[in-house]
Amino acid sequence: MRELTFLLGDIIFAKVPRTEEVLKWRIPFYSCNGWLCYLNPKKDHVEIGFLKGAELQPEFPQLLSEGKVVRRLIIDSSDSTDAELVATILQRTIELNSFKRRKNKRQSFKNSAFLFNYL
């Protein structure tokens, strides 16, 4: 499964060139304008955990539930359909990250405008 983990990491970097990788709890986490996913290698498969998975699950019913927010996908082979699915979910996660980032900027702008008028 080590090779599959490296292959999935390569897919993430290929599909999202600005991705940053950080090791947390001995597993790689990936981010681009916010957290994307993590790869958790197991004995017979690799879990890809999507940290905004609850928002993605209606669109991608293949995601398995894990807690309130995280959803995971089990990959047990280097099948190209799995790679395409991962790429599609990553693209959707990036869209969610950029939407939330714009929304937060607008909110902080409103707060700063309020403070400016208050002073």
C-alpha cells in the first residue's frame, strides 16, 4: 500500500499544483487555500479523508461517514476510475475552499468598515 499512497500523493500534486503537504499524526495532510485531504495507509487499502467531506457527500455518495465533518474514500488499487474520482473530489474541495475564503474576506471587510465608521 506504500506505492499506492505515493501514487495518490502524486495525483494530488498533479491535479492541484499549489498543494502543500504537512505531516500530522504520521500521515500526510494536503492543503490549498484550506485543508483538502489526508492519506492514511492501512494494511490492505489507503483511506483518503476529505476534511470538508460532509459538504461533499450529497454530490459524492461514495464517501463514507466518519464523524460530523470528515468523509473518507477507500482506495484498494491503482484503478484509473479511482484516480478520476479523487481528482473530481479534490477540484470540488478547492472550489469550496475558495468560496469560503471569499466569504470570510467579505465578512472581515464588513467588520473593518463598521469599525472605521465607529471610530
